[in-house]
Amino acid sequence: MRMAKNKRNVDVYGTRLKALRKRMGKGLGVDALLVVNPVDIRYLTGFVGDDSWALVRAGSNKIVVLSDFRFEQQIEREAPQARAVMRKKSLSDELAGVVKKYGIETLGVQASYVTLAQRTAMSKAMRRAKVKVAIKAVDDGLIEQRAVKSADEVKLIVKAGQIQQQAYREMLAYIKPGQTEAEVAAFLEYRMRALGADGVSFPSIVAADGNAALPHAIPGRKKIRKHGIVLFDWGAKYQGYCSDMTRVISVGGKMKGKMAEIYQICLEAQLAAIDAIRPGVRLADVDKVARDIITKAGYGKLFGHSLGHGIGLDIHESPVLASRATGVLEPGHVVTVEPGIYLPDVGGVRIEDDVLVTEVGKKVLTDLPKTIESTMI
């Protein structure tokens, strides 16, 4: 069974590397690419550790992982298809040795992730090793490649969502007035772990009453109030893949007044935006569907963030559903749809689900109730 699993993984990572090498040969103009972003290294190899680099050569299907003793057994277990180089010096010095060994003349580095300090250290190491190589910052296209999820990746996102939703249901039975935001957040995160999550997709947001007007509120000592509202934005990770949802509840009574009004507007905007999702639709147009509804209702200035974002190995990935976004939706994209309205010092509403773009339309991957009646606990 283990051999079969490893073979399947080799096939998956081999396919991903092949797509990357094709871009290297045609458009990037480099002999090799240095990958330093840990999420990209995981995507290309399966290796989950940090403080490591990976080198992809245009003419080879073998990826080299530069790491250290702490990760030697881990690489062997998680990425047996990779060639591991355990460093005795700095990563830059080991890189220089590998570049020299393979006669690499033009080395591409990830423009979005390599720091100036790393670039300087690489150049110095090359000079020490007497290696003549041109170091070129490039856009490797991995962001766009990772945006299109395979069926196996979608299954992992769905599993993460199932864990997150079950933990939320358990939290609804647990929460009561007098508990703090931090206490409820801790319970929610504990239950996701207990249900099989690797961890959280991001630090959970539990925001009561006026704190819900802060889109990225940090759970604190504020207490849950009877007849108050609480906003939850939370997610689970499963085998590295993220889920992401937002729901709002009304504690001990029906949501009323302005909060009920903006809830219904957000729900209408979210449902309309989800309905607009299908292959070929412009990213900005999906954002516009929701934004127009909220703006027409008089709350446009209180919806200050984009409509949504891609999810995968990172909680924020490509594509982005935003007014200034370019490009179109493609089959395999998994995006959040999360319109929000925030009333300063009063409260806020955001409703969020994860949506897969299919060959013919879309599929909503999360299904917790979200009618205004369902908010009352």
C-alpha cells in the first residue's frame, strides 16, 4: 500500500513539475528555477518542512531539495522522488555547489519570494565557489498553476470544509452568554483539530457586537451578550488544503433592526454573486454583481474589501474576485464569495462560502444554513 501511495504521489508531483518545466523552457529563459516559497515546495514535492529550498532544472524531471539534518527523514518520507542535499554550510553555499555541479548558466529565482538579503547571499556564494551564473528574478507562473485545482485537491478542500462545519455545529451547542470571544474561538479551533484537521487555515475570528464591524477582528476578552450578534470567520486545514467560511449568529433572539437589514442585503448579494459564477466570466464582473446590490441598498461605502479569493494550500490564492481584478474564472478554480457590510461601533455582517468552478457552472462546497432564521440560536 505504501509503495502504491508513493507511486501515485510521484505521478502527481511529476505532472506538476512537467508543467513548470514547460514554462521554463518556453518563456522564462532560465536553465533552472530556485523555489524558496515553502507552499510551492510542498506543491511540487510533498515536503512540508521549512528552511529549505528546491531547485528545478529545465532538462531534468528530478527536483533537488536543499535542506538540513532536521528534515532528512521527513524528506525521505514525504518526497522520496526528490534528491535531497543536506547542507553543511549555508543554503546559498550549497546552492552554489549544485549550480556548479550541473553547469547552470542562468538561474531563475522567485521574484515574489526571494528577499534582497537572500539574493545578495547567493551572489556572494557563487563568487566564493567561482561559479559564473546569471541570477534572474522571474514570475514562475506557479500562482496561476496552483489556482486550477485537480479533483484530488478539491476532495481535500471539501474534507477541510466538512471538518470546519462539524466543529461549528458543535460550537453552536457550546456557546452561551458570558463566554469571551477568545474562549469560543479556542473551543472552535480545538474541535477542528480533534475532528482531524492539521490545524486552522488562519487565526479564527470570533467577533461580538461592535467588534464584528472589524473585518479582521482578533478574539479578545469581550463577552458574548444575550440578544447580541457574533460573527465567525474560520477555516480548517486538511492535508495542507484550506477551507474558509463566515457566518453570523444572533444569541437568544431574532436578529432585528439594522443588523437584520444588512444581513438580508449581504445574503442577497452573496446568492446573486454565486449564481453568476461559471467558466469564462470576468473576475471583476462577479465582484460587481454583489457590489451593485450593496451599493443600491445604500451601503456601498461600508463594503470595503474584495468579494473573494482563491483557496488551496494557502488561504489566499489566485484568483481574486475584485473590482480591479483581471482575467476570468476557469474550471478548477475554488473561490470564496464573502460580501460584507460593517456598521462602525454597531456590528457587521459577512456571509462566506467556498465555490468550485466546474466545466459547466459551479458547485458550492460548503452548506451550513444561512437564512436569517438560521442565525438565531
